[in-house]
Amino acid sequence: MKKTLFLLSVALLGAGGLLWWKKKLSKDPFPLVAIASYGPHSSLSKAIDGIKEKVAESLGSVEFEVQDVNFDTSLIPQMIKQLISRKPKVLVVLTTPVAQYAKSAVKDVPIVYCAITDPVEAGLIRQEGVALDNITGVSERQSYHQILAFAKKILPKSKKMGLLFCTSETNDQALVKEMEKAGQAEGIEVLAMPVGQARDVPVAAEKFRGRVDFIYVGTSGPIQPTLPAIAAIAEKLKIPVINADENAVLDGLALASYGVNYQLMGKMAGAMVRDLLMGKKTIVQIPPVDPTGAHCSVNQRLSKAYQAIISDQLVQDLKDAGIEIEIKG
């Protein structure tokens, strides 16, 4: 189990408002925010950064303790127990397995969730937009219609999409349901391939041979870290990959990415944490929300290899819709 402890100090210098972050050992009673994550993951890291930045904008000094369990579900109870023993003012939980356990085990500390695909399906809240007991937060719900519409524009011959999902993950099961609904509307057949454990990914990915036009990899905790293996098999099968996170595009593993802006999503959760720390609102006064904004990117080298279409009209249409797009590599 990994653990990071640091202190944020904010100094406003001139009109620019320069933010200084520094590590500091201190016995001063700075408010503590505990952050419990599932494991090392680029999207989760961006969300955590966004949380810290937003809280630091309004508060002089805040202590953060960040822990993760390296995707080992059995270690979640130990992580939560350790974090709560530090008596944090707020507990932030990322991903469904962590949030579900925290909700059942923690009753006297307000909980803010982040990076949850479907908080109602996960049992964190009973209905959209209404905080439950001591928990609220920001989902990572994306517009799957927009993802598929984007895929059809850059790969216009696409009719079938491959999707790997972990059978033990609520987030993954919700992704399959939502993607299948979107697929029906967009004219894309979704071939969902179940995976029990991360080590099963290569065998499952091989089953897409000759059956799909592209593979979509979401933000699944167990699946996303195996992206290099998925990309290697996809390249061998000559199947392009569209990923939820842009780092894979920069690294040349995916043709394109389309997803929520995790840094912005983290800032939205950070605003909730800030309001709780400053006493502006109680947890039940902060409604759960979905993220705003989206970001997509395309790898120029792979776009040529897969004859993807990146037209000026597509770029303009995305910008007009408020969606950031970058051409990389």
C-alpha cells in the first residue's frame, strides 16, 4: 500500500497569484484531507492534482495524505482504517471499490467521491443530484454517444467496437450497459469481452481478431494499466485503439482518446472539499454532480497508419462544442 504525505502552502504574490507547494514537517493544526485511491493510474493522478489545486486556491495551508492499494481490493479496509485514524476533516475516495467500502465503514467523517462511473448503480447515493447521509461527489460519467460519434467521424467505416471489462468491477459493468445503449443509437455494435483478472487481458483481446473495427479502453482500474498489452495485440491485429486517457496517445499506444477532463473533475471535487473545510456547507447541502468538459486527442502517426480522417471541419465542430482536441505525435 502506497502512502504520500505532504503539506500545501499557498502564497499569493502580485496579481498573478503564484501558488507555492512545499513539503513541511509541522505540528501546527492544519486541516487534514485524506485521499484514498485504488492504485497508480494517470487519470486518477490528474483528478488528485485537481483536488489539491482547488483546495489550495482558497485555504492558506492544508495537509493531504494520499494512499492507494495498488488495485488490491483486499487492502482497502486497512487503507481506510489508517486514513481515518489520522482524524481527517474530509475523506476523498476515488473509484467505486474504495468509495463503496468507505461509505459502509465511515460514518463520522464527510466523504467526497470522485471518478465513479455511476454512483446510483454503485449504491453510493439513491438518486441523481441528492447527497446521501455523509457522502457526495463528482462522477466520471461520460457521454458515450459522443465517444462513438467521434469514433465514427475519424473511422467512418466502423460498425463494431471491442470492449474489455472486468467482471468484478461495478464501474465496468455500468460502462458496458451504457456503451451498448449508445451503440444502438449510433449504429455501432458493441462486442464486450469479460475479463476476470488483469492477467486474462491478452487472451481476451486476441478474441477481437477479425471481429471489431476498433477497441475502446475505458478508465477501468484493472483494465487501463494493461493498455500496453492491449495496444501490442491490437497493433498485431491491425485494430486501432481509442482510449479514455490522452497519455496513451502521446505514447503511441492509442490512435485517439476521448474522455472527461480529469483535472477539471478533480477541481470540481476539490470545490466540495473546500466548502466543507470552510464550513460554507454541510455534506447534504452539496449535490452530487456529473463532470463538465471533455478532451480528445489523436496520434498523427497512427492516424496515417489506420487512415483515420482528421478534417478541419471535425476540429472546428469539436471546438464549437467546447471540446478540446490535440494532435500529437
